[in-house]
Amino acid sequence: MPATRDEVAGWLSFQARGCAALGSPFYGSLLESAIADLLAGGPVWDILGGREGESEWSALALRLMAAVHRLVLLDEVPALAPHYPSVGGDGDADAAWPLFRAALVDESDKIDRLVRLPCQTNEVGRSAALLGGFLEVAHRAQLPLRILEVGASAGLNLIWDQYRYESSRGGWGQDDSPVQLVNMFDVPPPMNRAAEVAERKGCDTNPLDPSSYEDALTLRASIWADQLHRLSLLDGAIEVARQMPVEIERLDAAEFLERELPRPRPEVATVVFHSVFMQYVDADSRNRIQTAIDRAGVFYLRMEPAYPLFEIRLNDELLGTCHAHGTHVRWNVDSTRP
């Protein structure tokens, strides 16, 4: 059954608050205006109403914002460009709103098609949240890492070891990387650890190829238009990925792990990982994923919401917390185990 108007308004309200809290006043304000328009039966409801299978976890609000942002990046709604910071605009949401609303009418067919696409983002900043977990596994296992990412999108977090991280406890990674992750750590993990990635694989039901113009555009459109630092990190990661491609299989996560994990690999430490992924997975697939991991006895690293923060866990251990985009990492563990 399609969600009611009030339910969809609630989803947009949740995301509006989230955008405002996470440093995107532009999107926060646009979504507040979108809520009022939706409740009045305007073009926002024309686009978002009547959809089967949507839920509060399907990121419908972000898919709407990404659809319009994509058209802005393509210069297909030039009236909006003066207000979108991603293309040099002033970030004035009040001025942008009537033009945003008009675009929903004038470009309704394109926007409707784009909103139907699944939420597919790679948040490069989340590598900062996951870094300490990978270093912890390397420290404990004293083995090269075999990393398997489910819900990998374009695989940009699979190449976390090609980025540079800076903290109050020193730095880690490639000095000259085009991805420089600084000011991400409130309490950083130990940085004086080595880690070698021997093998990396990923899967996604709708993988993106960062070497493709269209897929790179999808990724850029999903960044909030007033968060230029995130956009810069993404562009740097796309550059790295084009130099170091990683194949992401078009495959369900449970099937992928059921195939990859049964054969023991004692020469490596296998790490299954994901970030902000489980909200898109049904209960049966969650059970299959957990069963495959438990049977294999591998390391299981994830960053998932536990509102108001996000938790970074290794197996059942809480390693730390962070914000949604991998910022404000607060590390809890300073392991000295061999």
C-alpha cells in the first residue's frame, strides 16, 4: 500500500532536520518548503505520492534532492544554478524554493524517473570512521587484510588505504592522495599501525562505475549541494578509483557472502564490512548475512545508525561513534593485545 501524505511528510521532516543538523541549511530549508507544498497537494506530492514499497528507510527525500541536483549539474534547470553552491550559487534557499518547485512541474517526467532510482551514494568520509577498525583487525590478526564490502555502490570505501588521514595522534595513508581526510576525528584511533590489503571485493544490487560519466554524475548529484568539502572528497576518490579500479559485482549481499566465506583463508584476515547499508536490507537477507559471517568466523566491521549517533562496531565490540558522514569520530578502543 502506498504511504499516506502525512507519512511521506514525516519522512521529509526527518531528513530536513538531519540536513540542518549535519551542516546543510540549504537542503534543510528546501525540504521544509517541500513539506508544506506536499501537504497542500502541490507538485512535491505529485512526484512523491502513490509509490508502492516506500518506507521511512528508503531515503525518498534524498532521492528527490539528488534528482533535482542532477539536473542542476547538467545545466538543465539554469534558473536554479545561481542558488546552488555546487555550481557556484549563493545558497539562498528562500530564493531557490519557487524555482525548485517550478522545476518539479517543468521537468516532472525526468524527476519522476530519477526519483525511482535507488539511493546509491558512496560517502568517502565514512572511510575515516572505518579506518580504525581496519587498523584494529590488522593489529590483532598480524595478517594482510582481505576486505569484502556489501552494499559497496562504486567501491570508493574499498580503497580506503589509498587516502590520507590526519589527526591529533598523527597521520596514516598516502601523503599525496587526492583524498585528504582531516578534521574528521574528535578522539582518533591509534595511527601508528600498519595494514596491508591483499584482496578487495565488493557487491551491490545496483553497482556504479566511477569511470563512467553517468555514474560519477549520480554520485555527485547525491552530495548535498551546499557541502563543497564532501563534493571535493568525492571527486578525489573518483580520481583514485579510476587509477585503481575495483570490480563491484551486481549481486545480492547474502549470495555474495554465502559464496565468498565458506572456504577458509588462513593466510589473510577476512573483514566483511559495510556502512549505512542495513536499512535497505530485508529481515530474511539480514539473517542470511549474519549466518554466513557467524559460520565463517571472520571479522565483521560496520558503521550503522544508532541515533542520534552512528556506531562503529567490530564483531560485537563497540569501537567508537561518529556522525552520519564519518565526521566527529570518537574512538573508544586503544587495544594493546598482540
